[in-house]
Amino acid sequence: MKNILLFTLLLCCVTLRSQTYSIYPIPQKTTMNGNSIKMTREVNLIKEPGINEMISNRIQEVLTNAGINFTISDVFTDDKTNILIGINGSKGTADNYTSDHSLSKDVFTVTSNKFDPYLLQINKNHNKGDILILGDNSGSAYYGLATLEQILEQADNNHLSTATFEDYAHIQYRGIVEGFYGHPYSVESRLSLLDYCKRYKMNMFVYGPKADPYHAGKWREDYPSTLTDQQRYMGLITQDDLRSLAAKAKACNVDFVWSIHPALEGGGINFSNLDPGIEDIIHKFDALYKLGIRHFGVSIDDMNGHPYNQSELTDKTQTKLYEKFNKTGVTEDDKVGPLLFVPTQYALNYGTGTLSAFKNIHKDVVVAFTGYDCFSNIRGSACDRMADLIGRNPVMWWNNPVNDDYDEFLYMHGLTARWSIEDKSPVSSLQGLILNPMNQGQASKIALFGAADYSWNPSKFNESDNWEASLASIVKEPELQDALKTFINIVSAYTTHDTRTPEGEKFAPLYTAFQSSYSKGNVPDAAELINEMKKANAACKLLASLKESENQEYNLFYEDIKSWLAKVESMTDIVVKSISFMKNDAGLSAWTDFAEIQAKAQKIHTDSAFLLSVFEGKGTSTYEVFKEVQPTPKYLDPFVDFLADKIKDYAPQLPDRSREMEIITNIYNLSGVSIETNDMTLLSGLNTVTLKPEEYVGIYFNAIKEVAVEFLPTNLTSTLSTEYSMNGKEWSTFIPDHSIAQEMAYFRIKNKSKSTHAIPINKISFRMPASESSIPINVTTNMGTYQTYNIKNVIDGNYATKFWSDKAQKAGEYIQLDFGSSAARYQITLHFTEGDTPTGEAQIQFSDDTQSWTTISTFTSSDISDKLYTCNANGRFARYVRLYLQSVGGGDWFQLAEFEVTGARITPVAEDNEGNPVALLDDCSLSSGYKGKGEGHIIYRFIENIAINEIQIFHNSMFTSASAKPTIMIYSNGKWIAKGELDAPCTSVPVSDLKNISQLKISWHKDNIPVLYEIMPIGEPYVEEVSPPTGILSETSSSNASIFIEGNYVRIESRILIERIIITDLSGQKIKDINVNQNSIEIPIHEKQVLIVNAYLNNNKTVTAKVAR
């Protein structure tokens, strides 16, 4: 047993001695000393007198975050771990400790490309161990604390391996320039980034977002003291915000450089007379100095022209800064630093004519450039060239991973995924490396992590290792790191060669293999593809949980990536569920699965969750547009489109609901009557019809419409009744007037007299006016937007506004209207402007699913007259209407003022509790649903020309047990009758026991709001029975047959085959029993008496009537 314990102890010691640390940025030199200490839970902290407040606060922060207590003293102790922090050459306690223990101070030897040096040692010079941190007189011990912080995070129960770090930075200025176009960072995001700089040894944050009007445009004005929510949304900040940023930067040992742009917009500095402009700049700097800012910059990038005297601007501004703020007696904390300047020729390819003059400016001025081009690799020769031109080493403003040129892309694949580092050896002519990040600051941390590592120690920079390590700098938990890695690996990364590669390259063969093997009825197995998509989907869901995290850093990161995250989650879900659905081919029983897939696929390019707010312009001319994010445009997007197209072959089929108008009658074997449609609807052939008492003939419009019926002659209206109805069962008499449109679903002529009458006219005409314009619920386009001319302008009803694209037309571009449900469409009108009409062939197209399109009309600019183009769809049904550019023939942009589509004045059969129409519930489609708001109900009117036996309600709802489910009521014979709850996805409501059903009502509480897709009545054709002196039909009867007395006969007519007739008297004595097997029969009755007639139909139903002769 002793041997086992001894071996275990020995193994632990070996493990500790072999422990190495993972520190980023990677230190220049790390020596593992082969021993270990166990830190005491309370340490003895010895600080030399020269250690400033910033470093003192930082060491206390590091120890506190590590859960280590400390006491501050001036002397060593043997019963605690000693932590010494001091300054090289000070002759203080820490400095003397170095000499006493013969530690090398070579790290402090001044040479080129050696900045911020520190010495950190963990040793066992006494039993409890000592930790030494020594910096130079500039405060570089601060950077040793960043290393100590990571060491303590890797401690195993306070056990630390002994080690010596001799470390320094290769590049002097390391950090961030918020210099992009677009949304400026929030104050919270900037504070987070400053903490990030602190942790990873970055020391510069340049503030210069192009959308800040007080940086460019209104640069002479002071920042405001207060802001509205909208101003805050537009990226503006207050004086207090700047005060807090300056204080935070100071605590993080970061130079917060506020940069002014006095030449980007109108009202800029006058280069012909610089002095007044320089005074204005110094005045603005003075206001910011009072807020705590001590570092300033001047940028004149992207202005028009290249002023010859911009070097004079730089030199004089630097001189006046020092004269004003760095006077004799001013403390170091209150002095200002060197001026950072960005010239107009900030890229070597932009020319160099003005740069040589910078050799003669103030020696402290720091000059920034972007490399050999605006977007560049790090190229040593370009840095050398710039240094030679300006007489000093430049700072490289690296436009990486900035995405203001491709806002819809998210670049998280590492520092060199977009732009590379060409030189294998360190570049000696770089004074600084500051990254211009994405509009998404938190997501930019991956590249910033790489830049911090490279600029500190370029010799040991490893792209792939750095990227792996960067993930842990954003999310600490291993499962979140795995999820983040999975998410990044599936999305697109920018490269210098193709903006749409690489994108999840390992997945591309899986998509291709499925597509090449697929055929209808042969769905490939795709197990690996499904597993990978499930993994990616789960990763997105896990990362989405960061929204609710108590960690604010996680909340900020989620806000940055949420649009891309949501789209990848949706697309991977579509892939998994589409393939599963097609393989199972479950049909109508799994309609909710299909509805979910279809709904997601239809919104993949229009869902507001996938739209990104983007700021265009600059300074005071900033405006907002929205763009669809593009996480996977090269491979996954087309694959999802492929699946969305193929899954239609497996779509659940609802019973067909005809939209055609029908003739209605209770005349058996009616012939000669027809419906004609052209400019108006005609009911023709009526003069061949003779109506017996209670007989009728008419038309079912198959929708509730506004109908104007022509004047009818008095010889018709005096003998026959004209009636209209909403449901074919409850009728109202009216006198037709062609000048008045009446809402109806049915019209008929009925003989209510006791005599037979012929209809005296041949035709009746009906006019159904078109609406002024159908109002779409949404409009989308795949074109870019110029300034504020957004796509919503084409449906605002205002001909003075317009949509304007931001580049030349391309084939395949479109403007698409979504009306929410399929309905009849008539006249389409496009209102163009004076210019920018289609340069090639354009088409008007219809669709119900955005996948399959039917071309209604094709036209070119020559077909546009007086800025209008019109065509007519003649009542063709569609949910989506789009203008599609089939071909292009020039470089014009595109403008459109208004896009109008008219439809017939059809009243939806359903409305909500506020009287709003609900148009989706009878569209014979399970691809779109209706969801109410709060507690409420819908009422659905049945207009179908059937006797309803069953009602099917299709819904896709998630109900909570905390509240009652929605209730169902049926309106029958003038009364509301309860019919249970909404339950199964296809809830069946049997109603064969009810008569004259006209309405259905579904009511819900706010906690259980249903998502309703379709209400489907099922029954048999309805024919109103003739009603002379007959009894009321029994409870078991069907309206498919009529029984009545005609002279000395009992006449039975039925559309369903009559198999047998039994007639009895009131005592039950059988009088007749006849096998019929036909649709009508007349049976002679010779005696006057009351009879019971039973007609047995071949659908297993019986019609029973009491008749009297």
C-alpha cells in the first residue's frame, strides 16, 4: 500500500514539473524551471514605491479574480507566498531581489523592436514560493500582470509550476481603430473591448467611426449632454460616455485616441488657410481634454483631393497640442501623447506625392497607413517603403476584419482568413498594428486576439493555433467553444480571391452527393450530412442561449452574431427536416412538419430575423438600410433552395376546394343553363327553364363578393323571387339594381308561388368590381438600396417616393410582393420614374410558394408609356407577385415609385374579434397560418354549397397546460352550440347531427393562442328540398333527397341513388315497398291520408318525411 501511495505522489510531482503554461500573446522566452509551488491562500504583496496606481489596481484585480487574498507589506515573509512587483533599476525591493538571485536583466536591454519589457518569475526560493514581476519605468510591469492573470487561471488547486518569463513586444502600438463606415459600437461594447485589450496586452484604441457626426461633419461642435433613444441607436454618444471611456482606457493601460476628421464633409478645414482650422481643432481637443482624453488624432482619409500642405497641418497641430497641454509642471497623467495622423495618400497605390514632406514634421507624430492598398496583406516591403517616405516607422491601420465593404458577411475565421501576413520573419519597420474591425466588435475579438499575438511576438505566431485559442477568449465553457467552432466552420469566410469562399468546405461534397443521387421516390440516406446539420443546428441553439446569460460579455457577443446564427439554425433545420420528411413520405398525417419546413424555406431570404441594420453614408449624412445576412451563400443556400423545390413533390394534399363558380338548382336533370365569364359574369340559357313551386336556379360565386346584378324586367320579378345568400341556406329577397353592389356568395331565382312559371329572360349579368389595390403584407428585393430610397416606398401609396437600387441592374434581381394568402389578381400597374427603367427584358410573375413561378407578362422599357406599365392577370390566383429582371442590357440602376396589384372585391370568410379579415383559412394551403394577438377569437363563415357532416381544423399550435385550450362553437339553426376544444393538429369536429350550419367560432385565452392554417368543411352537395305540405325531415334525414306530394302522386327525387322506398300509414301499416335503384320515382296514392315515406339511399342514409294528401 505504501508503494502505491509513493508512486502516486511521485506521479503528481512529475506532472507538476512537466506543466507548461498557455499564455497569449505568446511570450518571447519562457523557461520552465522544473519545480512547483503551492501558493498560500493569502499572499504577501510587496510593491515598490514607484508602482503607480494603475498597476496597483491591476495586481489587486488579478488576485481578487483568482480568489487569492493579500496583505500589502514592505518585507518578506516565510509563511506566505511573496509577490514582488517593481521597476528595473529602481534599487527597490523587487529590483534588488533580481540582483540577489542573479536573475538576468537582458530583457530590459534597449534594442530596436523591443517595447514594454517585463520579467516574471515563479520560484521556490523559499518553501511557500515567490513571484517576481519587474517592469521598466514606463509601467511595463502592467503587461506582466496580464501573464500572471492567465497563469493563475491555470493553477491546479493553487499549484504552480516554477517558470521564468523574459518578455517584450515587437511592435510598440497594438490595438483597435474604430474607423469603419456603419454602426458605431455601443458604449458597452467599447468598454468590453478595452477590457479585452487589457487582458491581451494591447495598448491603443483609436476612436473615429465615420458615422459619428461630431467626428466628421459637425466636428467643431461639442458632444451633447443627453440623447434620445433614436440618437443613441444612430450611434451618437454623450460627454459622459466619453468621460467613462477615457477613464476605462486609462485603467486598462490603453491610449484612448480620439480622432477628428475635419475634411470628410462640407464645412471642412480650409487648406488654403490652415491656421483658423487648426485653432478649431485645438478648441475641440480642449473640450475633450476636459473629459479626460489625453490622446488625439487627425484623419483626412477619404476626402476629395490630396492637399500639398497636409504635413503642415500635422506638424502645427502636434506643436500646438504640446504647447497647450504639456507645459512645465504638468503631471505625466495630464500630458497629451503623440498625435496620430492619417494622410489622404494612406495607401501606397493611392500615390506618394505628399508623403515625403512628412520627414520634416514633429518627430513625435505617428503616421498611419493601410499598406500597399486600402485592403492589404501585411507586406514588409510596403512597410519599409512607407517608413522611407515619411522618415519614421508607420502604424499600419489594417483594414481587417472590417466588413463595411460586405456588411452581410461575418469574418470569424481568424486573423489571416481574409488578408494574410506575407513575411515569415518579423517586420522591423512597423511602429504599430491597429485593426479596423467589423461593425460587430465582439465578434471581431477573434481577429483582435490574433493581432495581439502577432504584434507582440510575430516569430511565434501560428495561425491555426491562434484561432483555436481565440475561441476560449470569447466563451470560457468547453461546450460553448465547441459550438462556436462548429458555427464558424459552417459559415462563409472572406478571402482576397472570392468573397464567397471558403464556406464550410467539408460540407460541400455532402450537399453535392445528395443532389446527384436524388430523384423523386429515391431519397438518399445522407446519414453523415444529417448528423453534421444536426450538430450545427444544436450549436446555433446553444449559442443563442447566450442572449439570456448573466454574463454581459456573452449578451454583447450574441447581439453581434444573432442574425447569422438565426439563419444558419433555420437552414440546418430545413435540411434535416426536409430529408427526413421526404424519406418518410408521411403525407397529410405529418402536415405540421411540412408546414414548418415550407414556412421556414419561404422566409429564408425575407425573415426579419435575418436582416441586418446597416448604416451607409458618413457624419451628418448617415442613413439606415437593411441587408440580408449571408452566412452560407455558396453551398448551403443553394442546397436549401434545392430541397425547398423538391419537397413540394411530397406536399400533403388537402381535398380540392374549387374556386370556380357553379350553377345551383333543385331541379333534377337541369340542362341548358351555363355560366359565361368575360368582362362580366353571365348566367345564360334561363329561358329554357320552367320553375315549379319551390324550385330555383341560380349561381354560386364560390366566394363572398360585391356583386351588382342587372335590372330585371317586371314580368320576372312580379312572378318569381330574386334572392341572395352568404351560405346557400339562409336567403334574403331583394330587387336587383345594377348601380348597387350587394355582398353575396349566392344568387338565385325561386318560384315561391303555387303555380308553375317559365323564366322570361335568357341571361342575367353580374358585375364584380375590382378593388382599388390589394395591400401586400410585405415587400422584399435582392437589390441593394441607394441612400434612403428603401423598398417599402413602392407600397406606401405615395407616387412621390421611390425605391432606388445602388448599382447596375443584374439578371435575376426582383421586387417581390407578399399578400399573405392566395387570391385572385387582376390589373398590375408599375409606376416608374423619369429614369432607370429595365434595361432588358422584365417579367411579371406569380407564385404561391416563391419556388415555382408563372410568367404573366413580359415587357421592356419600350412598353412603358407615360411612366406606367400595366397588364392584367384576369383573376389568376397567387400569393406572391414579383417584378423579375429576366435580362439586362446596360449599366443603369433601377428605380420604381409604386407597385400596384388589384383584386376582386372578395370578402374573406373569416374575421377576428376586432372585425379584421383573416384571409388564410380557406386558401387550400398548409404553408401559411394565422395567429391572433392576445385573447380573442375568429369567426369563420361557411359558404360552401354542401351539407356539412364534418369540419376539419388544421392548426400548428403549442398549448400550455396552465390555461384552457381554445374552444370550438358551431352556429346551427340560429344557435351557438359548443363542440369541444382545439386539440390534435387536425382537429375533427363531427356535425352530422346539426342542420343549417353557417358559422364556426374558435376562442382562446392569451396564453394559448392557436396558429390556424385551414378550416375544411366536409359533406355532400347541398340541394334545398322542396317544401309543399310535407313533414319536417327526421333527425336521420339528408338534404340530398326531396319528398313531396304532386297531385295524386308522392314524388321522391335524389342526387344519390334511391335503392328502396317504404311507405306506411301512421299506425306503421306498410302500404308500399318498392325496390327503385334510380334517382327519382313517382308513386300513385289514391286515398287521402297522412303517410310516412322512407327513402333508403345507397350512401347508407335514409330520408324520412311525413306527407299528407
